[in-house]
Amino acid sequence: MREQLEQRVKELKAEFESGQKMLADLESRQTNMRTVLQRISGAIQVLEEELAKAGYSVEE
């Protein structure tokens, strides 16, 4: 019985550690994606402003 409980604790700790690593990776990817989206948004804004200056209508 004790060995089974110890084995289960070991398995759960490994699963927990794996989950923590996965969560850290996802958080890092989310941060990177936010940065990419901010850059794209900024580029869109600049291009729309340039189009407006040139007298072109900006389509959504």
C-alpha cells in the first residue's frame, strides 16, 4: 500500500512539473504573440495614415 501511494505521489509530481513547463511555454508564446500583434497593429495604423494623407479611403 505504501509503495503504491509513494509511486502515485511520484507520478503526480512529474505530471505537475510537466504541466508547469507547458504553462510557462504557453505564457511565453502568448507574450510573443501579443508583441507581434502590437507590431502589426502599429504597421496598419501607419499605413492607414499614409493612405489618408494621400487622399485614399481606408477600407475595413
